[in-house]
Amino acid sequence: MTDRYDVVIVGGGIHGVGVAQAAAARGHSTLLIEQDELAGGTSSRSSKLIHGGLRYLESGRIGLVRESLRERALLLRLAPELVRLRSFYFPIYRATRRRPWQVRTGLSLYALLGGLSDDTRFGRLKRDAWAALDGLRTDGLQAVFRYRDAQTDDAALTRAVMRSAEALGASRAMPATFAAAKLTRDGCEVEYKHDGTEHACHARVMINAAGPWVRAVLDRIEPVPTGRAVVLVQGSHIVVRGAIERGIYYVEAARDGRGVFVMPWRGDTLVGTTETPFKGDPGEVRVLPGEEAYLAEVLHRHFPRYAGEPIIDSFAGLRVLPVGRDPTFRRSRETVLHPDRVDRPRLLTVYGGKLTTYRSTAEKVMRLVASSLPDRDPVADTRTLGLTAS
Ligand SMILES: Cc1cc2nc3c(=O)[nH]c(=O)nc-3n(C[C@H](O)[C@H](O)[C@H](O)COP(=O)(O)OP(=O)(O)OC[C@H]3O[C@@H](n4cnc5c(N)ncnc54)[C@H](O)[C@@H]3O)c2cc1C
């Protein structure tokens, strides 16, 4: 007999596990199918920030920043072992495109959107404090602002959310590859390969949370559903030996004015990110030599003491962004949720999004598919479910 689930999810990145947790919390039978390992895709290759996204203010994404700051506050409470508040430093040189008054205005708005809580306090450092900033270059330096945001281990967070989902009754097939699905009157017949064997199950609703593979999954569904036009944009990071200690620096790349983060990471320093158009198989994404050179240049320019240090690691992830004319860093980071139909959807596709807002996104997904699901007794509320590191 075919297994039957309320919700079947393809993809064990942060969105897939977030939906698994939210679905199981509502009492739904849930299966998650992941082809590789949890967080094997983008969710282990992010900048690892749980943040409002200060720079999104520049493109007027007020709603996204407010939602992200709300989720940040929640995650600091629910996952204190995994999400930690850090000091962020924003240095402004004579040549920096953003002027001190602009940064002060941005940080004021950021604090306002964060409810003026303690975590949103910011200030301008006194000159005599500059010497303690990890060797930050001071010639031409005009001001340094300090504010706070949070850092996590993205893969560990993803695993923690899946553990929470499983504790609520969700199941997982892994490594298991989604092979095909057929949309029927009342749901979806899903086929996948697990342990070398073909499996089939029935889902009242299937969630396509395959990240950069989202289009490949849609192409295997019959009848082929309409989708959103998206592009993949590669973002790379390098790891350089030796830890930056005071906190996270948000610096401007001289070449193109983009913001780049320099962060402590497992005793070394993580620098990222880039924005490079990508075409091809998402599994083949690799850091390009030009990206390494760009990030090293930004690091050395701001922290000359790293000039002789080797790059000891690097990784690349793929953003899923709407097609558009704007430069990629100005395109919407808002998650797009696309059901195959408004009433009783059988399929819902998740495009793009942020690690930070995974929980609120998962709750939105569940509201959008509620008409396809039977009433069940909720067993938990994701707003109060704690997450632990192991
Ligand atoms: C460079 C970069 C930096 C970022 N930095 C931040 C940040 O600092 N803070 C923040 O909030 N957000 C950040 N983001 C955004 C965030 O990382 C992503 O939105 C998020 O990780 C996407 O998760 P996902 O679950 O949608 O996709 P993924 O994590 O890619 O998961 C998709 C999963 O689907 C699986 N899959 C695909 N096809 C199949 C199949 N046929 N069968 C079974 N499984 C399949 C894959 O193996 C993969 O595990 C960043 C993104 C990038 C690219």
C-alpha cells in the first residue's frame, strides 16, 4: 500500500526543515526527502548571519528588514547555543561611498524597525578606540559605527530545526532523490529513490524547497506547473588563517562599492561575499579565481596584517533571485511562495529567501496550503520551540 502523508517536502535545506517543523507542529504527517545531507546545498554556504539586513534599507525593503529583525530577536531567545549576538563595525573612509550621516540614518531606522530594543543600540566609536579594532587600516578613516546583529552556524541550525521536526513526528528519507510527481485531483503522487530502491507515496500537498534545484524539480512534475522566472547568482566566501577577534566588520569594496563582511569563523576569518551570474548544474558551483582575488583584495585593503596569510578554505553558494534589470545586490531577497492554485494547492514552490526568516516563511507556507490539509490537533507552536546545538 502507498504511504500517505499530509505534507511531503523536497529539500533538506533551511526552508525544507523549517516547513517540516511547522507542518509537524500543526499535527500533520510529514515526510522530508533530501538527496544529499541536511544543509548540503546553500544552507551551509551562506554568510551565517541572522540579521535584519542593514543594506536592504538602501533598496527600501522595509517589510523584509522588520520581519528579519523580529525573527532575529526570536531566534536569539529560542536558540541561544546556535545564534549569538555580535558587535558589528562599519568603518567609513574618505573614499567610502556611504557617508557618516547616511550610515547614522540607516542605523537609526534599523533600530526603530527592531523596536528600539537593547539589541538594536548603536553608536560611533571614539578615535582612541580605533587602535583596538583588529588592525583595521586607519589612514583616511573618518568614522567607525558599532551596531549589533547575530551570527550562527547555518548547517548546525538546519540540523537543529530538523531534530525539532522529528521530535514532533516528522520523517526523513535521506539520502533520497525526488524522481517525479504527478498532480492529481486531491494531491500529488510522489516518486523518489532511497537506498537504491524506488519508493512512491501520496501527498496532500508537496512543497518544493529544492533551493537552486527548484526548476529541475518542477520539470519532473506532471503536468509541468508554471513557475517564476529566476536566475542563479553565485556568492563565494574565503577563509583566511587567523581570527579577527573584536566582531564582524562590514566594509566597502573599493572596486564596486559593495558591502563585504569580514567575520570570525572557527578560529579563522571568513570573508564574503561576491555576486557572479551562474548557469549550469547547481551541484557544480565552485569559487572562481577572480572571486578569491576580489575578496582577498578587500581583506588586505582593510586589514593589511592579513596580506601574507594563505586562503585555507573557500565555498560558493547560489542565490535564487527574480529576473530583473537591477544589479543583483538590489534585487529582492524576499521569499516568493508560489502555489500551483489558490484554492487547495497540491504543490507549493519556495523561491529564494533568507536563513534568518526561515521560520516565518515556513509559517506562511503552512497558511497558504491550509485549505488542502485536514484539521489536526496542533502539538506545538514554532514561536516557542527551543533549538539546541546537539
Ligand atoms: C552566498 C550567500 C550568502 C547568504 N548569506 C545569508 C546570511 O548571512 N543570512 C541569511 O539570512 N541568508 C543568507 N543567504 C540566504 C540563505 O542562505 C538561503 O536563502 C537559504 O540557505 C536557502 O535555503 P533552501 O532550503 O531554500 O535551499 P538549500 O539550502 O539549497 O536546500 C535545497 C536542498 O534541496 C536538495 N535537493 C535538490 N534537489 C533535490 C532532489 N531532486 N531530491 C532531493 N533533494 C533535493 C538539495 O540537496 C539541498 O539540500 C545567503 C545566500 C547565499 C547564496
